[in-house]
Amino acid sequence: QAASEGARISLLARSVDQLQKAKESICQAYEVEVSIFSADVRDYDAVERAINEAGSIDVLVVNHGVYYVEEFETQGLDVMKTMIDVNLMGSFNVIKAALPLMKDRKDKGPASIALMSSMAGQAGIYGFAAYSATKFGLRGLAEALQQELLVNNIHLSIIFPPVTETSGIEQVEFISVLTFEARERMPEITKIILESSPGMKAEEVGKITIQGIKSGSFSIPCRLDGLAVAIATAGLSPQTSFLMASIEVVFAGLFRFVALLLQWRGYEIIEKYNYSHKKQQVE
């Protein structure tokens, strides 16, 4: 999406083969400069070397993440730590390595840092305790860091997509995108709750993300239901649009009421499932 608008692209990920495929795909579609760098976001030194080699950054998109869906009580601490190290500490590493270059850019026009969160970073979901904790953490990072970087004309954005269909996945449904092991570990209650929530294509999320970054939006929801959740959970987040600020003020109460109805519905699903499950065990 950025390449279609003529941007110079630098990609950082672990797999050299996947990076090369991505580079070839972009170069075939657009005449832009594409650089690739292999590094694990958990390794600050490797990330710093890659970013310094990449050079000046106007828009930094922090788009990595892993998730494992399981009830908190049974999920291993090693799995939780992996999510924290990748999703949260990995974001710290990428931003911390990039900030000196972004502050020292010759063109003092606006720059952007965009963090890819999730709708699970706006509202907790059964089975997502550790994952949601990391995604909620990104919002706190973005809100606080925005205050620090105002003087540098660097704008923070945080994107809240639903389940997203990535390349190579034919079906959008949440359960279909998981590995066999992940499906086996996913609580039945989580499956029931998420089956009613349709996913989005990565291309759609990409377009919304770029549009939000260009408009300087702090909170970038996806779809109408995402907008409703964003309004209901706006809290003390920055708002650059007077129109959206007015909508948030006017409709905050209404969407809070709707959110409570949905929450009660979710609790009802959990209670019915647990009651049915216990009844089957007794029988």
C-alpha cells in the first residue's frame, strides 16, 4: 500500500526467504526502492544495526506479533513470556532503535510511528488474557510516547484490526487461521464468542492503516463495529479531529451502554457453556 504511493520501503523480519519474496512482489508491482533486513525484534542489537543501515525513516510501522489462545490457568509461563517479549518488548526495541534517526531527519515535516494492536487490545476476550495484556500495553506506550514526541513533530497511531486474513490463508474465519495445536488449545468458549465476528483481508487493513497515518489519526479502528468500540473505549486517548472528538463526546454514553449489553451477552455465553459442561460431566 505504501509502495503504491511511491514510498521507499524497508522491511524487517526474521525469514530471509520471506523477505525476498515480499521484495520481489513489491518490485514487480511498483517501481520503488525496497531494502530487506533480517532480524528478530527481541534482539535489540540486531534491530538497531538493521535500522541504522536502512537510514532515514519517515513512517515506522510496528507490525509484528504472535498470539496463543488458551485459558490463563493452563497456559505456560514460557508461552506468556514469548508473547510479552515479541509483542511488547519487541515494539520497545524497534521504536527505541528508530527514534534517533527519526528525530534527526533532515526534512522536519511530520513523521509517524504506527503500532499494530488488535480489537483484543481494546476489550478483553476469554482465552486472550496474556495476548490482550500485551496489546493493551501498546496503547499505554502510544499515549505516553505521543506526549514525549510532540516537540519532534512525530505522530503516534495505533491500529485496532479484528482477526485478519494474511497471505496464504484461504478462509477468513478465525479458527481456520490457527495451527492444529492452537486449535486444540483454544477454549471452546473462545470459539463460540469469535465465530460470530467476521475477519478482514490484510489489504483492507493496510489501506485503512495508511489512510489513518496520513490523516494523523491516533486511534485507527477498522470497520463500523471497530469504530463503535473505539468510541466506547476512547478514554483519555489523543484526538486530532474536532469532528471525531465531538462524536466521541456525544455518543460515548450510548456506545458504553451497547458495550455493556455485548459484555452481558458474552457472560451469558460463558455461564451457559459452563453449566452445560458441568451437567455433562455429572451425567
